[in-house]
Amino acid sequence: MRLKKLVPALALTAAALTVVVAPAFAGKTGAPSSYKVVAWNDLGMHCACPTFAGFLLLPPFNTVRAQVLGYGGNDPVIIDSTNAGTYGVTVSYGMADNTESTLQADSYFQQWITYSPKLFPGFVPVVGGKVQGIAGNGISGNMAYDSNLKDWTAVGIPAYPLVDANSAKNVMTDPLGGANRNPYPMTNVYVKNSSGTILAQTSTVTPVAFGGCCSCHLSLASANGYPATPTGSFAYLGKMHGMNSSKIDFNYLDPTGDGTSGPIRCSWCHWDPAMGESAAPGLANVWPNYVIMAGATFTKADVKVSQYSFSDVLHRFHSQSSKVLTQYDANVATNCYDCHPGNNVNCYRGSHKAKTTLWCVDCHGNLNQRTAAGQLTQPWKASTLPSCTSASAGATPAFACHATNIVGGTVYPTSPTLFGKFINGRGHKGSIKCQTCHGSAHAEAPSTMTLDNTQLSTLQGSTSYSFPAGKDKTYALGVCVFCHSGKTSTWGVPPHQ
Amino acid sequence: MYIANNILRIAAALTVVAALAAPALAKEKARQPKAKSAEFDFKKTNAFIREMEGRPDFPVATVIANDYVYTLLAMGEKIDTGRQNAIILAAKLAQQKDGGFTPDKSSKTSSILYTDIALETLALLDAGNAIDRNKVKAFAASLKNHDGGFGFSTDARKSSLATTYYALHVLKAVNGLDAVDRGKTLEYVKGFAKKEGGFGPEKGPGRPNARSTYMAAYILNALSGMDAPTAKSALQYLESTPYLDKKSKERPDLDEQLYTIRALKEINAGNRVDKALAFNFMKRLYIKVNGGFGPLEGYGSTPDSTTTALRILSEIGKVKGVQVQVAKR
């Protein structure tokens, strides 16, 4: 019976493979003769915190993606999980700068190791002596093929800003006064055969940096009678939280019932998809035996799942609080770097920054606009992101987007697939990810930071390649012969469809 | 016919705006020679601030317009007539029916903070009369609370030291201090005094800071309520900060540096400003690559922090382009 069902299925699969693979491999026999891989970090910069004892904003969680191309004729084939199996290749990654020993010896990261099991019950941060992220990926390992997004991914690797032996790389200031750190650790991505031989490799920046929260919150704590330390800051934040409509001063929450306060995860009550959850679980569902400590002015009946997302409460409060505006920054709705990494670190550093005076708010809207447009109620959703053709809903960009379908003087056809959302969007041949050619979001090629440009400079570094005036190897992947053996070695703008 | 009428109305409105702004536009601000400094490349600073000229929505927002105007004038740079015009027009459009100003054109809720900032910008351009000053006074007065303090906006009415300061600052600028209940406001402000000396942003426990000390001192002076013991205790506190105490282990902060200088001047202790300490701090905040200044050591430059740095340099006589006007933020 099973066999009867299986035979038609196999036949269909075979037919499908013939349709899909045959054109790409017309005239080819066997596996590709060579491979190329391009990788990127999914965002321009991941935020990290120097402490985890009080509460968690974001865990160590960088996601690296890659596309792999197999060569054997004029047109390459996209290597996916199916043909990777056929050809006996694997795709893997390894952080180049973050190592097991340095991470586990880092006093800040040690806090993550200590407190993350309380923040994510059941999570084990170190397994067999190796650090792992909350999605199960460590600082090295195999990448998985994402059949929806059509790329190889390593989700949530525990990248963390490090005190680099090469002090020139330590550009990020520690808001707590510690040593400067390197916020741009690199990750290597490999294509290997079944013997472990490297067939192709590349490197991408895995940016992760401390945000600017401490620069205001330490003095805020001090001004209100608390120590100017993370602990004092958390204590005063808890008090402030207790003064809002929730009544919950989270200093009085003992999640595990061990007699000590915290640590707490904001997303227990405020939905945060950055934690991989589609809804806030609620504290009682995470820690059923949690305790409200003596002295609290609220009860368990008050500990509810909030109707507001974490992004919403965080952004809305800061942009609308007269205390923030009058005592810290009157321009906070536009000054993203007040909170997002700007401590000598550039989250936003791509070609938009190099070529124009385009600001974050042109694409995303300022905080007042984002609030008014409801963007913050659906944080991290593709629907709230800007595309190449239009800014996010509610934003009023000062500059025209690529809406005229003319880029650099070349007219492109418009279609729903062209210039969609940059992150996870695909263009060329319907297969190539935007970020494969253009680099990471917020660090689009050519980036203002040399390190970002290293990958493309290497990939397009052949002396046989030529570039028109004003362009060079740091520009988006555009030398046709890089992928198509019979085509020009002069850089151009490939079809985006 | 309908369209033609509307075109005529718009043209007439633009003519009125241009006429109102004309006196200010006639006065180009380049009274002093351009600032020079061996330590800072002000050409780069100039270019950094002028980056916003490339924006089609120039001057973008109330705060950003202020950054642009103050910084350039502080360096003795010229602002061309067209941009002055644009800034004045933007300020006029930011003034709401209630007389207050908004942070940008996307907002319709005016507040005392942005009103103060807009007034300073207009004053720097000698265009203070381009807006309805009576309405400004009415707006600020409308924020007065029973406790003697003033609120932020009609939506956020709760008093604070900062919002009370901004209200007093605005009222003084429009000759409207008669709207203040002097006794109540003095009592309200004195409630922010701290045992260490100086004033803090909150009543009750908590440390003082230079910003609040300056704000309180300004209000006390504006209402002729400053007394010797208060000034003495403020000085006592300020002497403990890293802006006067070289041995302090506290990390200095750009805003606090500015407000320390201003607070000292408000308590008639301007001679106690440690100009060398302030200047060295500015050198540490200077970002050579773009000529801007960061808010903290090791941080990148922003227009806001660069403007604050220029205010400090102006206060200690290191740039001569513009007289210190009024305090903001």
C-alpha cells in the first residue's frame, strides 16, 4: 500500500527535478566542478548587553545566511539541501574572532552563561564545553538550508563583542568603563565535500555591539538616588515600571522562587518576536512557581501578559516621555543612535550613508511616525520594513526611493518580485538573494567600513575583471563572468529579474 | 476658477511670509571672523554640520534647524539667505494655533520644549518677530499648574523642574514673566534642592546634577529669588563634579559640562569655570575623521552633540562667531 503511494510520488519528484535542475545543468554531467559562496549577516548590527543579571533586552543572537553556487557550465546552479546531498557537500560556519575560550572567559559573557538558564528555562548555554546560542547553534557548526528563504542559515549564533588581541579593532567604547571591544567579529563560511575538503569559503562581518542605554540610564539612576551601576539602573527601572499602569515593580519578582529577585525577560509579558516567540508566554507559564517578594505593592493578579509589544512600549515611552525629552534628548525620536549602537560603532554604514544624507528615519520613519503608523505593534515583521521602492508605512522620506525603476541610469522592469523587501528578498533569476550581491542590510555595498567590503573585494578581486569609472570591486556583485563563464568580465548592473 | 483662487491665495500667503522674514534675511550673520583653532579642524566641523543642507526636507526639524544655525554661527560661518528663509518658514509652520511649537511638521502637538528651541533659533537669525509672540506667551502661561510649576504640553501637564525652566525661559524671551505666580514657582523650584548642594531633576532622594542646578538657578534669578546660601550650596556641589574637581572619578558628560559652566555663571561664579579642563574635555570628544564631537568619550559624533560642544567652546571663549544667546536643552 505504501509502495503504491510512493511510486507516483517518486515519479513526480523525478519529473520535478528534471524540470528544475535540467536547464541549469544542460550539457553537464555529474557534480559541479567548483563552488562559490557568499555570506552575510541578516541585520546591520545586533545589540548586546554587558550585563544579564537584572533583565534581558536581547540575547546573543546573530544570524548568518549564505548562498552557494555550483559551477560546471555557463549558468551556475543554486546549491540547496537536495542537491547538496546529491553532490556530497555541506555548508558550515565558524566564528573567526569569537572563540570558546575567549567567550567563556569574558566576564560579561559569563553573566549570560550564569543567567540565561533563568531567562530561558531549559536552555543550556554551554554543552560539552561549547557555547551554544538559544537556537542551538554554537560558534561553529553546519548551516541548515532554509527552503522558504532559499539560503543556508545559522540562526542565533552567540556572537559577542570581544576585547581583541589586535587593539586597533577595539573601536567600541564600553559604557561601563571596561576595555574597548571589537564589535565587528568575523564569521567564516565553508563549502566542504564529504572528506572535509574546503571547496569554497568566504568571510562576513557578524556585527554585534552594546547599545547606548547605559549612557543615560546610569545617570538617571544616580539622579534618583540609586547607584550609577547596572544594578542601580535596573532597580530604578523597576521602580519606574511600578509607577505605570501595570503597577509591577519587577524588582519584586522572583521567577525561580530561590529567594532572589530576577533576572527577568521583558518578553515574558511584552511580546517580542526577536526571542523567536509569536506571543508573550506570560510569567506564570514560564515559571509556574514564581514568587512575589515581600514589600511588593502588586499581586499575582496584576502580573498579566501585556497587550503591547516590547518594541512598542520601549520606543513609544522614550519618544513621548517629557522626562526623556527635556532631560536627555529633545531629538530622541530621530536620534536612533541614542539607544542603538552608536558608541563609536556604526550600525548604519552602507552605501546609502556614503552617497547621500539619508538617515534612518527616511526609510523607517521617526519614532512618532512609527508609532502613529502602528509599525511597533508588529515589530520585526517584513510588512513594517522599508523596501527599495518605498519607505515604511508612515515615514516621510526626504529622498526618492528607487521607485522610478531607474538605478544608476539603467531602467529596470518593475514587478512584485523586484526590489521587494531587501532582507530575504530575491531578484536576479528569481533565485539570487538581494543580500548575496548587495551585502548585509545597513552595510550595503560599498560600505563605509572597509571590513564589510572585504568579501566583495575578494570575490571580485580578479585582475581580469574591469570596472567602469567610479566603480570598483567593493561594489555590489556585478561582474557577469563571476557566475557565468561565457559572459563579460566588466562590472555592470545585472538584470534584477 | 476655484483652482485659480487657491493659487492666488497661496501666492499671497508666500508673499506675506517673505515680507515678514525679509528684515531678518537682510542680516547675514558673519559679524566676527571665522573661528580658528589649532586643536579642531572647524572646516571639517562646518562640512559635517552642512551635510544636512543636502536634504530635500531641510531644515528637517526644530532641533536640527537649531543645531545647524547655532553651530554655524558659533564658528562664524555664514548662512545663506535662502536657508535662513527656509528655517524661518519652517519655524512659522511649526507654530500651532495654541502658540506653541512642534518638533517637526509631522506633529501637531506643541510643547514648551520645542517652543523654547524654536525661539532661540529665530533669535539667532534676528527673526524673533517672524512669529506671533503673544500667542507664545499665552501658550506658556497655559501650562502653569497649581503647584507653581509648568507642564510640558497640554497633554502632559505634570510639572517638572525642566518643564518649568523651559516655560520661564520662553516667558522671559517674550516679556511674559508677569504670567508667573512668583511665590508659588519659587517654592516649587526650591523643592528640588539637594542636601549635597545644587538641585536635582526629581524631588526627594537622588543626587543633584549640573543641568538641574543650572535650571533652578536660572529660574531663581529670573524671579529675583536667588539668595546667597542657595548660590553657595550650588557652588559647593559643582565643585565636586569632574568639571571643577580634577580628582573626580566620575565620567564627564558633554551636557553636564555645558550646564556646569552655565550654572556657575548663574550663581555669579563665572570666574570659577575651569576653562582648561573644559577645553581638554572637548579635545577628547572631538572626532577627527569628520570634525564632529561625541556626547561621551569614545562615542561617535552627532549634530546634537557637536552643537553642544560648540556651545561649550563659545561659553569658554574658544569660538567667537556668535554671542551666547540663551540656554536650551
